Amino acid sequence: MTQQPKTNYQLVLDKTLAEITKEGKRPSLMLHSCCAPCSSYVMEYLTKYFDITIFYYNPNISPEEEYRHRVEEQKRLISEMCPDVKFIEGKYEPEKFYEMAKGLEKEPERGKRCLKCYRMRLEATAKQALESGSDYFTTTLSISPQKSSAVINETGKNVSEEYGIPYLFSDFKKKGGYKRSIELSAVYNLYRQNFCGCIYSISN
């Protein structure tokens, strides 16, 4: 049986951006952000092509003090780096995350718990995109070397088909994206957390 080649999601994104540029469009994008450092490069990159709204929905982050600190860093980065980018903070509802994670507390990083967490956050982003009339939705999650872009994009594709709004495929770690996010974090003196925000990522 011949193994199918892996999808290069950066090339998929390049094609989409080329089509947008050729057609003279400037669509709107609902961009889920997991944190300010991850969004830094993505905003720098995509504001050339889209009118962006950052949607901050991360019920996986705890304790609440940590969550609030990350929200403020996100807002500060937008104001200092990309003031034309809009910001929407989703509800902070950690109880939904804990309910979702029941029985999966011992799963390793990138396991079933993480997959369900991606799905939960991308569903919320798609709903917000529809409510706001956005043309696309996507997430900054693929910039992390610790996360599978294939899994994230497959999840985005499934959510897109279910909710009827286009998902912007991407692999933001490509083209030196992760390296650039570290550079921008230094420029803007951003708080860089040493865990994803989920208590299980600390204990496992």
C-alpha cells in the first residue's frame, strides 16, 4: 500500500494568499489565539492580507490569575504592534474544559485530551466567526513545535464543514515563524509561559 504524502499546509496557505491577492480581496479573519507570543508572528504575517479579529478563548488555562495575565499580554501586544487588529475575549469557563477532560487526565501531551481541547476552541472560534460575519477562521496553535499541524488542520477542516465557514489552513512554524515569534517576544518584552496553560500539561 502506497503511503500518501503529507500535506504541506504552508503551501496550501501560500496558494490561498495568492488567490486573495490576485482577486484584490481583503477578507476578514477570526483568529483564535492561545497567547500573545504565538500571535505575534501570525499577526505580522497575516495583517498584510486580512482584517483580523483576535478571539481569545482558552478555558484550558488555569489558575485564573494565569489566564488574566495572558489576556492582558495579548491586549497589550495588539495595542503596541497591530492597533488595527480587533480583540474579542471569549468566556472564561474552565468548568467546560474540566468536563471535557474527564477520563483523559493522564493522557500525554498531544494525546486525546489535547485533540478534544483543540476541537473545543476551534468550534468556539467558528461560532464567533459566524456571529461576527467573518470570511475565515483559524488558530495560532500550529506555530508551536510541540503541536501537530496535521492534527490541528484536520480539526479545523472538520469544524469548517460542520459550521459552514472556511478554515484558513496553515503551519505557522514554517518560514521561520516560530523563530520570528521568539524575536518579537523579545522586542515587545512578552511574557512567555513555560506550559500550555492546562494543569495536566504540568503534571504529566
